[in-house]
Amino acid sequence: MPSFLRVRKLKVPVTGCSSGLGKALAQYAYDAGSIVVATARKPETLSYLPDGPRVLKLCLDVTSKDQVARIVQAAVDKFGCIDVVVNNAGFGVTGDTEVLPDADARAQLETNFWGAVNVTKAALPILRETNPPGKGGLFMQISSVGGRVCYAGSAFYHASKFALEGFTDALAKEMHPDWNIKFTIIELGAVATNFPQNMVLPPRHPAYEDPACGYNAVRAYLTSAANAVQWSDASVCAKVLHELASKRNHITPPLRLALGADSWAVVKAELEGIMKEHEVWKTVAESTSHAENTRATEFLLKSVR
């Protein structure tokens, strides 16, 4: 799961390097001359990386706070500090929400949300206190278009990604400017990896098999190999993330970055729909307030900027 990579003068922890985007990022970073500390639940899945002075392979489960703490310390002991943390570990649970097993739903939150929280909390003091004053760092949280837009059949997956985005957004606002610690949420669109094949697909609930129920079309799309040819290339996404990490002190990384034409378009449509509905109900919303509410509104607006 998590891995730590150093981009020449940049030291970057990344989670989820056994396959998919994490694997592509670790491979790209190594090919670019970076130092890579790759971790996975099964270290043998990291065999695509050669053994050598620029590679460290370790076993890690992000749901274990103790393991995360040991891996973060191992990275610091070997390379001195951490500059960029990429939380990429995750998997998908999809199905009729009414019959999804609680165990699968909780595992979804434990990995996609709490796993990222564990890594973030373990690495944060390193960026603030171990790194040289003002050097700071960047957290890149790999979310999904599903962290902003919801589809039928993925209630717990969306819950995990919405939680990750809310956690990150709020935490970013807690940072002192002098620490120079930044956060970017990567809202991935569909990427040509084995992620759809790794989704947990429990038995259907007969009531939802009617064609009018929305999950049927979503399930057909996700399980169709023909659709995958339209999806983004993981190696191209890795290049974009690597460059963003490398330039973190030369540009202002966005709090959220929709990655993929599909993600960008869907997020735009969602935001426009939200604003349209928001404006329609403005009079009702304001009818509940009194004159003194103006000051509270001003404070809240300043706090979200």
C-alpha cells in the first residue's frame, strides 16, 4: 500500500504502489531518477522495481497505525525528511446499498479514509518539525470524481472519498502559513487500471434489478472491457502528479484537481447543477435568519477562503 519516493531533491511518500496509479507513479519516479520507498501488503507485488540504492521495499497495511508510524520513521531514518506525501491506497465497493455487507462497507472506509488519515497524521509532524524550517511539504490525496459526484451503487465508496476530501479541506485550513504545508486533492476520472476488476461486487437485491433503477447502467459501464479504452493512461497521470510535486514551491498547487477530461466535465456539470438549485432556494434559506446573522455570515465567508 503506501510507498515513499524521493524525486531527486524531493522525498515523496506514496501509498498503494502494488498496482494501478501507485505502481505507475513509483515506476515513473524511479525512471526519472528518484529515490523510491515502495510498500505493499504483499511486498512481492513490488518486483517491478529493481533492487538497488534508490529503492526500498517494505510491507505495510495502511489501516494499521503502528505499521504506518514505523514506515514513516524508516523513510526519515534513511532519507532525512519527507517533502511530498501521496495517499493513493484504496479499493471500490459497489452494489445495491441495501444489501452490501457491513464488513465490506466498513473495510471501504478503513482503507480509503482512515488509511489516508493514518498516513497524513504520521507524516504531518515530519513536514512541520523534522524538515528544515519553512521547507514544509505537500500532501497529495488521491480521491476521485466520486469524491465530488455520486453515482448509484457506490454509496460507501462515495462516503469514503467525500470523507477524505472534507478531512483534507478542513486540515489544510488548520496549517500555519509559516509551515508551508500544502494539500492537493486529486479527483481522478476513469483510469485504465485493474481498479474496476478489483471492485467488490456482492449479489444483487432483486428489487433493484428493474431497469429503471440507476445502478444497472453504472454496473454495466464499470464491468465493460470495451469502455476501458476510453479511460486515462495511468502513466500519463503519474507524470502529471510527479511534475506537480516537483513544482510545489514554484506554483500554488490547487486544493482540488480534477484529473481526466471526464472528471473535469462531470465536476463542472455537478457544480453548475448545485449552484442552480442553490439559487432557487435562496429566499427560503434567508427567511430563517435575522439581522445579526450578517456578522456570522461574514466570519464564515472569510473562513472558507
